[in-house]
Amino acid sequence: MHAAPRVRRLRAERPWQEHRRFYVDLFADPGVLAAVWPRVTSRKQAEADALQLLAADVRHWQRRSFGPWVFFESASGLFVGRGGLRATALAGRPCVELLYAVRPDRWGRGYATEMSALAITRARELGFSEVVGLAAVSNRASRRVLEKTGMRFDSDTIERAGLAHWVGRWRAIV
């Protein structure tokens, strides 16, 4: 018996300055803010950080020809979140990180998992041998998203943005 083909519910776009409102709405939301930037305490700072992140995402695409996407529901066109891949460093070592952030009113619908699966597919296409993902120790749902993409977790945790995080690793089968 064959499984039914999976219908993509999301449409991904490369980020541009036209996405400013979406970045600000997402990253200044109190639920997302607590998960991503817990030390940011003012909306004004969250908005400034969101715009810096958008500028960094645009530059990342220009320099590397891959990066995070902006996601919309295919059927409705509603903005859902941001996710994809980003070159970074972890413990001083260059790596590619899997990212995702979903609007709180869309949590629990599998969108983070779909974003992550698309990112891992892109990592395979680009020939990456490893992708890392971070999940706050307090965020079991985020860890589950990473597990669904095939990540295995180190026993140690690292600190990022003032929170302890599990480190997941996806490795290409060679």
C-alpha cells in the first residue's frame, strides 16, 4: 500500500524589504518573542531586531543563494512564518542551521514541520552534509519538529538568547 502524496500547504518566498510588516508582526508577537528573544522586553526593540533580521536574511540570500524563506498558506495567502537555512557558527564552528518561527495563531498545525522538511530537502539539493537545529529545552514541540525532520540530539545543551537549547543534527546519508 502506498501513502497518499503529501500536499504542500505552504508557499515559500525569498525575503525582500516588502516583507517588513510580516517580520515585525511575527517577531514582535509576545509568544514568538518569548521563544526566540526572551531578553527583549520592549516592542520597539523587538521591531528593530525584526528589521535587522530581515536585512540579514536578504543579505544572506544575496551572498549565498540560499537562506530563510517567508511562508504563506497556499490556499489563503495568509502569512504563516519564516523558516529555512542559514549559515552560522555553533561553538565557534561553521555550520548550517535550520530555522523556523510560526505565528502563534498557526501553532499546532504542522507548519513548522513542513517548513523544516522543505529546508532539509533544500539542504540535500545543495549537498550539505550536516544541518543543525536548536530547540529551547522548555519547548518540547520545537524539539519534536526537529525530530520529525530526522535530527538526532546531542546529550549536552548550549545557551542561546539566554535559554538552554538542545542541539539536533541532521546528517546526509553518503
